Amino acid sequence: MKTENNTPQTDCKQCGTCCKKGGPTFHAEDKFLIDKGAVPVKLLFTIREGELAHDNVKGGLTPVPTDLIKIKGKKNSWECILFDEKNNACTIYDYRPLECKALKCWDTREIESVYQNDRLTRNDLLSGIRGLWEMVEDHHSRCSYHKIGSLAKSMAGGKNKIAVNGIIDIIKYDMQVRSLVVEKGSIDPEMVDFLLGRSLPDTIKMFGIKIKQAGGIYKLEP
Ligand code: SF4
């Protein structure tokens, strides 16, 4: 990449472009940021195994092989919630995660070398919490994206009612568990997208399905 003077760029110009494109994915060496509270869990969300996500290095959407723990975006945008637009600065600069330190827009070699390595998962953060972890695992298995993908392929434009009802049952279960963890489990609603991933009504469109909900009744439109 060249600067305005046509000389090669060698340092960060703090333009904020990378923070506006989205927050980082966490890696094992970022765990201490969560443990010490530098990045509160309620600012995180999970992209679950099998969900489609943008590959920042190769580009394009691809199903993720394992959980991705990411910093949330601001309302209706991908801009990292920890980016201070007024001052064009990271609000946790000294504690910014590995990918933020490795991402140099003028030379992508460092981010490419760490991007796929040792990604932090919910298992790394929650498996010691009995009861909660079993609930997260059960939800992940019953709301598996592999299962939804296979039902979506069988929908035959909505004619296969078994497949359609199978997807609706999974969506209903996902929504019930989300309500239950907040109402009965006293979980902060802002933590739900970290514990259970993004809600299925928000992600189901990746399978080419539109969902309509009225009065607790879901309808799918292929
Ligand atoms: S954590 Fe900081 S450096 Fe990283 S994307 Fe967010 S605002 Fe930018």
C-alpha cells in the first residue's frame, strides 16, 4: 500500500477503517482480557460452528469450523462497539486483542499468520461452569447449523412439510431457551448472544430462508 506521497506505508495512520469494518475474533492469548474484565462478556457475541461468517483474510462467506468469539458491532452496523468515532480511537487501546495488534492494512502477513490459530471458544470460557455449560452444549446440539442446513436443503420450496416443521421447531426451541436463561436463569439479556450465539431468526436467512413471526407463530418462506 502507498501513502499520498507515493511512498510505501509503514505505520498505522489511525484512520479507524479497520475498526469500522468490524471487531476482532478472539484467540487463546486474548482470554486474559475477558478474565480480567478489560473486555466485558456482554460486549461479545458468538458465531457458532457451522454458521456463515466473512473471512477477513480470504474474503467471502464461509461456514466456521468452530466457535468464533467476537466483539459486538454498534447498533445496525459492524463498527466495533469499542471504537470511539469522535476521537477516532480504540477505547481499550492498551488492551486491544491480538488481531487488532496484528492487523496492518499496508502489510497483511502478520494477520494472515495468526488469523486461523488458537481461536477462543465458549468451551474455553464456560466449560468449568457446571449447569450453564451443559445448557449451552444442549442448545448447540439441538440448534445445530448442520441440522438446519440439511433440513433447508430438503425443504423443496416449502413442499416438504416435515423439513419446514423441523426448522420451525428448532427456531422455537432457540427462542424459548433465550427467554428462559434471562427469566429463570437471571442472565443479563446482553450476554445471551455470547452464550447461545446469534438468534436463529437473525441468522436463518443464510440458508436462503425468510421467516415471518406473528403472535408466536413462525412461517418460513423459501
Ligand atoms: S478493539 Fe479497538 S482496535 Fe480492535 S477493532 Fe475494536 S476499536 Fe478497533
